[in-house]
Amino acid sequence: MTNVEKLKNESNRDYAFRVIKDNIINLEIKPGIMISEQEIAEELNISRTPVHEALQELSRTKIVDILPQKGCRVSLIDMNLVNEAVFMRLTIESAVTEEACHLATEKDIEALEENVILQDFYKESDNYDKIMDLDNRFHEKLYEITDKMQCLYMVRLMNIHFDRLRELTLQTGVTSRIVSDHKAILKAIKDKDAKAAKDVLNIHLNHLYVDEKAIRKSHPDYFTE
């Protein structure tokens, strides 16, 4: 498991939640693996209680399974939950993207342009972690522009199921397509073309379904039947 520093004013429960969630998304903790509360507590140098609370919260999103008398296991990738996560995100983010076309300032557009330039840079070295981070920040900026950060929080909770598939997709080497999608969304926002922005977003979020078959073939043990 990859550990990171605790943030200022971050509670132990929130710290444990963030570290466990991020490690599940980036597949450091793989689907089907058992999780030890004690081992995580020792690694994070905190007590078991906040780790237990973090795992309980994650279980409500169905990303981990609490097994009576056995412990906690990272859930396998369930395409029904991935589909539901994409539906929720697409429904909310389409509206957010449409609104961003009308509200984005020159400063907002500059921030998005800088993000895309960095995506191009890291694409050349196939730096998947950086691309994933910049992808997240690109979409987060749309929520910032429209002042819909609570919506982003709700989307991110459910999006854990989608994010694992995104991580696997990045590992198959499709970063060029991801970056080109962001460029098209940015152009639509600059042109204040809400319809074009929503159309590209729809294609962007549904690209993963094209790769599902190949990913299943490479990682059959990661998925439910």
C-alpha cells in the first residue's frame, strides 16, 4: 500500500479513508484482496478505530465487503455498479459542463488550458499517475467554475467503481484519446458551445466501455461474473 502524509487538520478517519480509497482506485490494493485493519493502522500510525470507521464508510459505497468473522475484502469490479456510477456522473456532469460554458472566465479557461498542456507533456512519457491526476483536476475545475462542489463530493463517492476501470484503461495505453477528449471539451467551453461540450463529455465518459472486453481478458480475476 502506498502511504501519503496526513493533511493539516485532517481527522484520522478522513486520513484513513483517503489513503485506503486512493490505493483501491490505483490498484495498489487489488480487487478481491483482504484488508487488515491492524496492518493499515500500524502503517498509518493511528489507532484501529478510525480505520474501522473508514472501512465502514467505504462498505456503504460497496467498494469493500465486510465479511462477518473474516474481516474486510476489496470488492471485485461489478459492471452494474460501474454503469450506475457513469450514469450518475454523466447526468450531473453534463449539466455542470453546460453551465461552465456560460460561466467560465478567461482565468478559468487559462487554468483548463494549462491542465491540458500538462496532459500533453505527461502523455509523451506515458506517466499514467500524472494523467489520472490531471484528468481528475480538469473535471474538478468544471465543478469549481459552476460552484457545485457538493455535487462533486457525491459523484466522487460513487465514482470509485468507475475510477478502477479508468486506471486499468490508462494502463492499456489510451492516454492520447483521453487528452484529445479534454481538448475538445475545452474548445467547446471557449466557444460557449454547450451542446458540443455535452456531446464530447458523453463520448469521453463512455470510452471505457470500448475497452472493457480487453481489460476483462487481461485481468479476469478482477471482475464479478
